Amino acid sequence: MNLSRIALVAGALVVGSQGAAAQDAAGGNQSGAAGSELPAIDVVQETPVQKAARAKKKAVAVSPLSSAPSTPAPEAPTETPAVKVPSAVTTVSDSDIQREGTGQVQQALQQQVPGIILSDAAGNPMRAEVSFRGFDASPVSGRSQGLAVYQNGVRINEAFGDTVQWDVLPSNAIASMSVVSNNPSFGLNALGGAVSILMKDGFSYEGAEVDVMGGSYGRRQVGVQAGGSSGNASIYVAAEGIKEDGFRDFSDSEIKRFYGDIGLKGSFAEFHFSLTAADNHFGATAAAPIQLLEKSWSNTFTSPQTTDLEVLMPTISGTVKATNTLTLSGAGYYRRYKNRVVDGNVTDAEECPSTPPGGDPAEEYLCLEGDDNQPIVDTNGNLIPIDDVSDNEELVGSIERLRTDSDSWGGVIEGQEKSPLFGRPNLFIAGLSYDHGRSRYKTSSELGEIGPGYVVDGSGVMIGGVENLVDPDEADELAPRDLKTENTYWGLYFSNALDVTDRLTVTVGGRYNYARIKLEDQTGEFSELNATNTYERFNPMAGANFKLLPGLSLYGGYSESNRAPTPAELGCAEPEVPCLIESFLTDDPPLEQVVGHTAELGLRGQGNYYGGRYTWGAGLFRTLASDDILPVMVDNRIFFVNAGDTLRQGVELSAGYETRKWNVYATYAFVDATLDKCTNPDDDGLCAFLEQGDRLPGIPRHRFKAGFEYWLTSKWKFGADLVAASNSPFFPNEESAEDDLHALLAGYTRVDLHTSYDITDNIQIYGLVKNLFDRKYGLYGTYFETSDVSPINEELNGFPLTDPRTISPSQPFAAYGGVKVKF
């Protein structure tokens, strides 16, 4: 299948979508027409996979492989009923993804999971980052990753920086996504929890579908999927493509992604071979000063800023029923990841106060921040005259180019034993995982002139580094980097869920994690980067679920987890030589691993009322992360430190109600995230520019979601969804500390609409409206140094920049329409 000819579909909107409690109480998925006892409405939106998914909606992921697509026999369950899980679990179905409609799975997670909110440091909606209870799963290097993400039992956090590339997964190929908290079985980086993604296969999906959509900002999409089985064999393929001009200058996107699965199933075994592939381009325009955005919401700040990435991941998985009570499962994978970033920047290069040694007094040369003791040289070691770069010294900029190539492979083996224990029902799970990755990271920097629109025009002059005349042995922050990294992760985990009585289930478990991370400098100039770091820890877990009344249960649990520093963080941990954001690595002071301590307590319930079905839930959570790794931003550069202990605690509430003709849901989450203890203060008594007790940046305390759907006729449906978030602190840096600014990124309320009409049993037309009231708000906020940038803006636009705040703007009002045909 030619990926370049396939584009994404927005999908239409299936009955049912409610909050976390809905799926928790109902058994692992949010209540909807497909998952309740209500009579189903036979319309085109009812996809074939929903029928097969009904059985899975009564169970949730409790280990990496428990959500893999293999259940050889109903009497050998590989999952635990949700009512017995001692923590909050929310499952987002394929119906919920279609309901959201744009193919952005992060948006579907935000709508349905109370504790999730999105931010956008990358400046492109398709690359938005997921924040769950204040822990991130981001595609951007430099964010503190705190969620483990699995696809069919395979961990897909990238080897180099633990980033998550949400955009490589075809949204129409996803059967469900479970957000799991308080479970160390998911291994490293699961401080806040894990997201377990289950893909479709030909046993569960039979038929074919084509979905074509277009709309605002030049959006063109098409998506296809087809699947089926014959005897013991099945096949499933799905592909999506998106092309969009974007709502900001230079923010075009092109996405091509594919997923395929071949399955074989017998009476006692099931095996699958699958392939995930993507080739995507993004004009990631990132944050811009608010004074520029006040002039026009489409303005950008320093271009080009593009990201091109490729992913290829074949996997093989299988499940064998060894005995009547023992089921063995396994998965193996190889992942090839390529990332190319082009990043235009304002540079620290300025005119030397005096002529450097060896220079021509008639020439003006470039030095680092105007220091004549640190002249900048090209790759041949020559001084760089300003005239070779720009006619105006105020407009000197740079274009950084970053190359990341990673190869990773590994697997997991797991056994599930359901023999009774002490005469009571019992499920014992044990597994062993291995992940190995090798990465090559290269950087280069080209000087250029900043022109209109803050576009940097390259001069062809490549920076070789800085010639430090005072201390030649000091690390060179501008020299090109060439780094090899190798990371090896082992995990051994187990859990045991025992029905002590018919009403009480007790679960205990734990996981041992081992991580070895090796860095090797390939330039010969940065010997400090040559280091090997090892981390290990055993993380326990215990919890219980008690059925108070029919349809009402109480759950509670405690667990520990750990996160090893990523190769990217270990290579950028030197305060004296910070790295360019998304850019150069320096030497390697050791970072400590982060240890999370999580406790949860909650209620969940369900029942029938006046011909409809209701579900609800309420929970408390508290996670203390010891030695948390936080980014420290200085000008345009960054380094990482073990800042201290951070605390994230709060409340999650959800409720849903549905009948044959309509449904409604609402969720609320309060997330209080603070620096609980500053253990490594700087000279000003700050940790990552935060004082003890300060709120953590980028995390809104209040988040509210609500929505409804109503069948106007048996063929016509209309619905709306609302997402509201309160304010959150800007990401602090040196500029904010100097000006004593503690600004808050304003909260927002966003309303989306969706409607669909079934022309025939096989043809549906639909429409989507995003940000109905055209609210303009920021999804990420930090600061820049006005003294460096203001002279440039006066040259380009004729006015100074006096406000150091910079934000990533939200997408304005957008409308889309499409048609879906099912065969």
C-alpha cells in the first residue's frame, strides 16, 4: 500500500462516551451503546470491531501484555475485571476516537479521561503532549517524561529521550486505549501511570471502510481500513494521511501512517505479526511572544522550525494456552526511528568588542555574547566576519540541525495462572521484559540573517565552536555534537489478585527494574560525555477492592515506581554549559533516578434508572516523586537537575447517563502539583527557578469536561463536547527570575460540535466544529530575554518587545466535513 496516497479520516461519531468512572464501574470501558445493556441502534457508525470489543470492555489492562489482542479461550482470562482493580482505570474506545473526529488520539484522551489535559510545546496540534495528573507523555525532547506508553504490549517510548510519537499511529486502527494508574508492572517511566493501546486485527474487524474529510486551514484527509478472517487466518490493514496548511505561518503538516496485522488462531494458541510505519512532516512553529500574537494570531517566532520523522516497527506476538489454567503470552519487536529537526534561532553571537587575536582590525568579527575572549570560529577554525553572515549585526541568527537515529528491540514474556488459591478464585501474573536501544545523535549550526517574519536565511557559514582564549579546556557550547548512546532495560514483575471473599479482592505485586545507559562521544572533544550509568530498584504494590453494595465498590492501593534519566537528560546536565533547547548535549554529571510513591482511594458505581444506565466514580490520588528531574531554562538553553521532591495530589470525579436516544457525561479533576521539597537549591535558594511550595509549571489545577449526544431521528445524531481548564504557571527561566515575574497562563473553555447523518446503511455524512466560540488561549507558556530580541524586532517590525512572555497559541475556530462509506 502506497502511504503517500493515503490520507486520514475524521470519522463519525458513535453513541457512547463517558468519563473514567463510567468505564471503571461498567467494567473497563466508558458506557456507550456498545457497552451497555441498552438496545443498540443499528446505524452505519456501529463498526464491526465494536461487537468483538464488547467482551474486552469487561476487563482492563493490568500488565503490559494483558491488553494484547489474544484471548484464546474464555475460560483462560488474561485480564482482571475492572471492578476488582485497586486503582483508577479509564478506557477510551474506537467509538470515542471517531467521536472526536480529527484523528488526533490525544484529543480523544483529553475528552474522556478526567486527569488528562493537553499542552503544546511543539506548536503543532498533531504533536500535542498528554499530561496525566501532571506527568507528561510528550514528543518533544526536554520535557520530563512520566508516562509509559504501550502498543499491543510493546513499550513505544523512544530510546533516546523517552519521547512518545502519538502522530505515527493511524487513529482508525486503534481498538481502545487504557489509561492505568498506580501499577508498577508497566516498568520504567510509569511515575504517573501508563497508556496501553490495543490495535485492531482481522478477527475482530471484518469489512472495509473509506473515510474522506476536508475543511479549515487546507485540511485534506482520507483514511482506509479493511479486515477479515478465513478459517484460522486473519488480515487487517489501515492507513491514514493528512495534509494541512496550518493556522500559523510555516505550520504545514503532512502525515502518512500505516498499520497492518496478520493473525493465526487455533484452539489453544493465537499468533500475530504486525507492522507500524509512518513518514511525517511538521512545520512545528512553537511559542511566540505575546506581543507578536496580539498583532496576528498566525505570527511565528524564528523559522524554519520543522520536524521530519520516520518510524518502522514490526512486531510478533502470541498466546498459548499451556493448561486449563495457565496461559503464556509473549511479544517481540524491532523499532527504527529517524528524526530530523531544523530549528531557526536568535543567536548569542554578537560583534566582538575588540579585534580577536589573528583578526584583521578592518573587519568586525563574531564573538559569544560580545566577549572578545570567546570568538566564534567556523569548522576550519577561522574567525567569522559579520559581513559573511549579515549586513546588519543586530539580525544575526542561526539554524540548528539535529539528527537522531535510533534502533531498538526487545520483548516481553508473561504467564497468567488462574488456579484457585486456598479454594478461592485467584489470578497470578508474572513476566520478564527486555528493551535495548542504540541511538546516534548529531548536531550542527549554520549562521544566517534574520529576515521578515523572523525567518533565518542561512549564509552557508557553519559554526565550528568557540575559541576560548581564557580557558581553552572549558567545554565548547557551540561545537557540533556527535554522540552514541546505548540503553538496556530489564524488568521482572508479578501480581496476584485473590478473591478473599465474594466481595473482597486483594491484589499484591511488584517489579524489579534495571537500567544501564552508556554514552560515547564521537568527536573526541567532549570526553566528559563518555560515561555509563546504572539504576535499579524493586517497586512494590498492594491494594484491595471491596464490593459495598450491588453496583457499588470501594477501592484503594499503594504502589512505587521509578524513572531512570534518559540519555538526552544525562547528556545535558551541566549548569555551566547548558544545551540549546532540542539541541546540543554537553558533559555528564550523574543524575539520580526518580522514585514515585502513589496512593489512591475511591468509589465507583453503576446501575439502571428510569430506562437508562448510569455510572459514576470518585477518587483521591497522591504521588510524591523523590529526586524529580526538572528542566532549568537559561536564555535559549536548557539543562536538567534533580531539583527535589515534587508532589501531585488531587480528586477525580466522573458521571454518565444514557438511554437509547441520548447520553450525557461530565468529569472533573483537581490536580495540585507543587515542589514539595527543594533539595538542591542554587545561590538564590531556588530549585529549577522554583521555591519550595511553588506550583509546578504547565499544570492547571482544575479541569472540567462534559458532553452529550442526542439522536434527533433514527439516522441523524448531534452532540457537543466541552473542555475547560484553569490557569497554570509559565515555565520559569532566568528571565522570569530576574524580573520577578510569576505570570499564569490563562485558563480557557473550549466547545466542540459534531453531527452525522446516515444516508443509507453504508454511507454517512458528518460535520465537525472545533473551538466553536473561537477562543484564543495559550497551550504552553515560558519567557524569553527581551534585551536580546527587542532590537531585532525594532529592526524588523518597528516596535520594541517589552513583555518577556511567550506562548503556543491554540487553534482558532475550525470546521470540517466528510463522508464515510462502509463495505
